[in-house]
Amino acid sequence: MIKQFLFYLCFCCVFASLTYAFDTPKLFTKDNVLAAGCYNDGFSSSDMTLIIQLTVGKDVIFDEGFEVRYHVPDKDVDDWTELEFDDTNWKKGIISIGYGDGDDNTEIKSGEVGSLYTRYHFDVPKAVTSKKIMFRIDYDDSYILWMNGVEIARSANIATLSPIGEIPVWDVSKIVDSMPDVEATKVPKGKPNKDRWKKPVTPRERDVHETIHEFEIDVEFGGGSALSVEAADKLTTTWAALKDHLD
């Protein structure tokens, strides 16, 4: 554990001055996946919340009250942020997922929860003409988002932490960046709650108590579907087999 701590401490010191640059993610008409990690700043945290709204133009694609797949890991899960990851064995829940904040439509068991993994499956019928999409995030304490396998955002209190794919020692962020904790906005749960999305700031602004992150990202049209579909059976009929059948 000490070696892991020192690794992340060195990693943060080296990259603390860098600004994250994200690739432009592809947006598909069907079969998109947003993978979102929610992270506590310690195992003794009294609460955890992750609420996400996605809009494309004037269309709300998903919001509080919509379905999501989720998993509370006791170890890292390989490739869970990738588009093709099979999450059919994960639990189904209703946004938001968490505990202790009084605004969670799906509550998980509290105590010693360091990370929460969620995956949102969605379609965007107007993807071919969409150039930008908008996210709003209500969270406690930290988050990272990946859309169709591409990291698109993370909260400022962990902006300098972690190679992708690792579970960081999140408490290092307090030492390196001296960032304050973030508490989810105290708005009661809903499906959705119309008062949820207020007091927005960008993810790169210094985090303060009870904020909503609001940000727009560029997207590229990736096609009609993110997942390739193969025929269930190949055409194997031969003339001889057909002749025998007719006979």
C-alpha cells in the first residue's frame, strides 16, 4: 500500500501542472454507452451520490429517474469503461445511485464504499446532425466520465490523479491539490426533480460545496450503431443438400 501511495504521489506531482486534453468521442444513433465512476475521498465517507443528465440540443437523453447499470467493486474491473464491456450481470438501478444524501432513487449499502461504477446505455436519433452534447453532474465526492470508451471529463479535485484503468488512492488529492470535499446539492430525489440542475460551474473550476457541473463537449458522428451485429446463422445450404430435401 505504501508503494502504491508513493507511486500516485509521484504521478500527481509530475502531472499536476498539465491540462487534460480529451479526444473527440464518437456519437452513434444507437448503442452508445456512458461509463461513469463515482469515488469517495475515503472509505469512512458518510455519503455518495452520482446524478447525470445528458441533453442533445433540446432533447433530454437521460436524467434522474432513468435506468442505469451499476457495480460496487471490491477490486478493479478490467475494461469496464470500454464500449463493448458486457455489463449484463451488473445490477439495474434508477438514477441516482448512492447513499446518505437523501436524494438517491437507488440506495446502495453504506460503509467502506470507495468506488461506484455505472454504465448508461442510450440512443441518439439525431446523432448524425449533432456536433455538441451537454452534461450536468451532481456528485459526491469525485467522478470520471468515459463516453464510448473515451474519457471526456473528471472533477477538478482529481484532475491530476490516476492513469486510466486504476483505482487511485483518492486521499492523495487532498495532499497534492488541497482541494475541498464536494457535497452533492441537497435537492430531494425525483424522476426527475425539476429543481436539480441549478448553480452550475465547469469541471475545471475550483470545486466548492454543493455545485452542479455543467459542460458541453464536441462529438463526431460514428454511424448508426456502436456495436456490430453478425448474422445468427451463416448461409450454408448447398445444392446437394437442397436437392436431398426436395427429393
